[in-house]
Amino acid sequence: MKRRLSIGSAVLLLAAVVAVVVWDGPGDARGGGGPTTVRGVIGSEKLAFFRDPRVVERFAAHGLSVEVDTAGSRQIATSVDLGEYAFAFPSSSPAAQKIQRDRGTTAGYTPFQSPLAVASFEPVVRLLEAAGAVRRGAGDYRVLDVAAVLELAGTRWDQLPGNTDYPVRKNILVTTTNPAESNSAAMYLAAAAFVANGDAAVTAPEQEARVLPLVAGLFRDQGYTQNSTEGPFEDYLAAGMGKAPLALVYESQYLDRVLRGDGSIRPDMRLLYLAPTVYSKHTLVPLDDRGDEVGRVLSTDAELGRLAAAFGFRTTDPAHFAGVVGDKAPVDLVDVVEPPSFEVLERLLDAVGAPS
């Protein structure tokens, strides 16, 4: 009798253990006990944000483990196989719109954005102020006039009157990335094309043909260009104005270093805003329900908003950016234009990249 009771108790105990394991077993992508793993493809300038332990922890609080690969925005929209990802997160609205059209969706989130800017040095800024290319904006910040940059095309630094600070035999150019690969150069092309088109958006083939001779030299005359904005910015930080007197960057890159306080932004370094500038709107396109959840969390979680501002991004709530950045950057930029459609921008990029 005791033996039968013992066997029966053992069976009941085993059943209970199995029930606990099944009930509390490891979670999977459907939402068990552990976080849901979500994979996305993003622009490289957001990689540090996604890898930050505080961001990882905040996503985990929402039951998400977000893994990301990087690619250029143009690549994300045209050549990356999106079938293996839950979301695509390019750095520009035209690229996001192309993905949305291809996927037959209007879903999208724009949790943060960053305007184009130019990293420079005080002696160079003084030269350009004297030449009429740099002026004060509608606040306590300086702007580099794109129309003046177009007018100075083909002019060397040592041809500027009274130039004793930077008398080099190089053309006055903003160092950009490769426009065929990088969103920042594509957005700079958009701003230059707007100005060359009489301060109007380029919308028609005849307008494209008219502006191309004016804007192509901004890129072709540079020679070799890198594929990521990190390249010119690192050259700017490390090599000084000898190599990169004017480097196209995202405002967020520069402010990220300022906010770190690591000494990489030296006292003679200056940030210029383009006039007109273009906002790089980081737009997340969900490709399934898990990607949609990542977009929703990024757009609504206040702590993630503050963390994005700590990396120099402007968020949907201006208070996040103002609270973190303070007087280190203007709260509002007024001279802002929209980029052309993806198709128009693609044709301009192809023409600029074609052999001359």
C-alpha cells in the first residue's frame, strides 16, 4: 500500500514539474517569458543609440530585444532584402516613402530627426563671413548660405581677399559623403538643387536638367568620397582644418560629441547650419507587428525620447531636446526645405554620379 502511494506521489510530482516548465518556459518571438527579439535595418548614424545599454534596458522593459544591421538609406530602399527584417529605419523620408510604396503600406513612425549642418573652424568661418557666405541666422547661430557656396564654386581658398588664415590651393567645397550611398550627401544635393532652381522644389525633368550643371561640381570636384557621414566627421575631428575645413555632418553627430564632453570638440571648432537646410527625418517603416511595436515604443516612451536627445536628435517632443541640449543649439530652425520625391532625387543622384 505504501509503495503504491509512493509511486502515485512521484507521478503527481513529475506532472507538476512538467506543468511548471511548460507554463514558465523560455519565451519566444510570440511573447513567452523572455523578451521578443526584433530585427531591423537602420542608418549607421543611429547605431550608437541602439547599442547604448540604457536604450537596450528601456526596450527590455517593454519586452523587446532589438537587434539591428546598418546600411545606407538609399540601399535600404532599393537593394537590401527586407524579408528578413521586422522594420526598416532609413534616415530620410524619401527613402521611407519608397519602402512604403513598395510594401503597399502607409504605416510609419518618425520618432526623431536631425538637420544637416557643416562642421568648421573659427578662422574658416571668419573668412567666409568676410566673403558673405556665412551670416547670422534667425537666432544666436551662424548659417552657411548655400547660394553663396554655389557662387564660390571653382574659387580657391587662396583667392579669397585678405586670406592669411587658410591660404591653400584647394577649391572652396563642403566635404560630403558619396551621394550614391549616403543620405547626408543626398540631402545636401536636395538643398543645393532647391536653391539652383530659384528657391523652388525640383519637380520636373526640365528643372533637373537646368540645375544639374550648377550642383554637380559640388560633388565631382571633391574626388574620392566616403560612404558614411562618420568618415568625414572623424577626419574633421582628427585631422583639423587642413583636410576638412568644411565637413557636412548631421547636427546630431556634432551635438553628441558636445554633450559627451570628451574633449573631441575643441574651442576653435564651430557648427554652421545650412541656409536652407534639410531635416533628415529618421522614419521607421514597420514590416510586421513586431516592427510596429518598436516604432510605437520609440515614439511614445518618454525615457527613450530623452535618450535620443542625449545623442543630439530632435524628438517629437521639443522639450526633450531643449532639456538636454540647452543653449548649445537653437531650438528652432526657420530656413528649412523639403527634399524632392524619391524618384526625382534618384535621377539627380544618378546624374551626379555619372562620369563627366
